[in-house]
Amino acid sequence: MEFPIPAFGKLMTNFKSVPDLRADIRKKMDVHTPSLVEILNKFIENAKKHLPEHCTQNEIVDNLDRIVPIVEKDGRTNYERIFLDRRNLMRGLNCHVIYTVPISMVYSSYATNLAEDYGQSVVMPMITIKTKDNKPYVDGIEILKKIVQKRLEKANVQLSLDNLFESDDALEELCRKSGGYVRNLMQLMQASVKNSPKFPIPDRAANRAISELREIYRKSIYAEDWKKLAEVAVTKGISQDSEDREYRELLFRRCVLEYRITTSNGMIDYWQDVHPLIESMEEFVSAFVTALAMQGGEANAGKTGK
């Protein structure tokens, strides 16, 4: 039986716009969820029969990390209902499964629950563009350049990194402003090409791309976020206070990025920092100066015993 596309579109519109309808549909679907898992497992078993002997069945459930958080009437979030309440169902598929989890949930009181139910979470950090003490990290910039080169090769265009931009510094600046976030780097590259009438891409087009993406980030920041962002920039970490869930939301919105470096003795040094596109915004600069002054005052107070 085919489901009419217009009817499906209408159903999805109602599903998104009417919270009570979502709850009602969810309640009715819960009864049939075990049967759905059983059907999926039969599908998986059938698929395995058609795989070569050396292959294994693996599933990657992507984009769950981008689910917009919703707080239900009882105070619980949709994250809890998906990853915790339904953990037995999520783990019920007869194949290897990788679930992408919102990073704000990894940095929450549910971190141990996730580890117990699904195993150790693997956080995919940004490509490091500067060290924890704000020194340039050349190796990271070079990796980002190689990613751009690979995209050029895949597009089969007769261009190299040497003749892609008018200025030698333009690509490096785009890499720095991306924060090591590859998706942002690709957005900046696409916008630079779009803003340029020809190759090599002039600095003006690259600068405009940076400005456009910076404005998108500005729109995602609330007035009360500037102080939190400044604190992250000073301390290189998010607040662990149970009342400060807003810090984790800044991770979710990519206003704060996470970096990791493996030290010579095998230990992992990790930290969070503000997205480079935000660092030049006037509101952030003002909040950052205040945060530095407060930190200096607290340090001096500690030394003098005040």
C-alpha cells in the first residue's frame, strides 16, 4: 500500500506543530515498537544473506546529534526518551550500530548512563588550529588545506591550492576562521567561490564569506550568552555546574568547540574554546575583557589573602 506524499507532508506538518498530537502518536506507536524492531531484524538477517562472506553488517544512524532539544511537560527532554528510555530497543538490532549522540548529552549527568548502556562515547573533536595556550597549530592548518585539495581533486577542476586564491594567506585565514570544523570550512569555501566571478578567488570574496558566516553565528547567540562565551575563552572549559545547562547548549550550537591532543605519554589533553568567528564580535570582546579582569582580580585576592 502506497502512502500519498501530500498526505504524508500534511501529517509531518501537524506532527511538528502540535505537541499534544506528537505525544498521542508516540503513545500509539509505542505499542507496536517491538514488532517494528522484529521486522527490522528480519530485514537485516535477509540482507546479511546477500553480503559477501568477508563483509559484516554495520549500520550508522547519523544526524541524531542534530535533533533539536525539546523539554517535555514533565521536565524530561526528548534526548532522555530516545537514548535512555528506549535503550533496549536502540540496542535491539541484530547488527553493529553506531549512534550519533548530541554532545550536550555527553556532557551531562547522563554521561555514565550512556557509557553503561552503549559503551564509551567517542567525541569527534575539531581539527586543532591552535593549542590550549592559543599558539598556532601548524599541523592542523595543513590538514585542513589537504581536505580542500582533496575536494578540488574530486571536483576534477584544474586548480591547485597555489592558484586557488589571489592571496597566499586567504586559504589559511579561512582554515583559521573555520575553527577546525570541516563543515564550516566547506561552507566558507563554497561562499568564496560563489562570491567570486573568476579564479583565483580575490581576498574580497573570501572576506565576504567569513563575514556572512559570522553573521549567522551572531544570530544564534543570546544576550546572556556573551558572558558564558567569555568565561569559556578564559578558562578553556565549560561550566560543570548542574544549573548551567546553557554551556552545553553552546556546544550543541557550535558556538563552543572541543579540541583534543594526544600527549607524548599517551594521555589526552582536551579543552573547549569559542568559535573563532565569534572572537572578533564587539559584544564578545567586551565580555572577554571583563572576564579577564575578574580572573585577575580573583587571582590577586587569593595571593593577598583577601
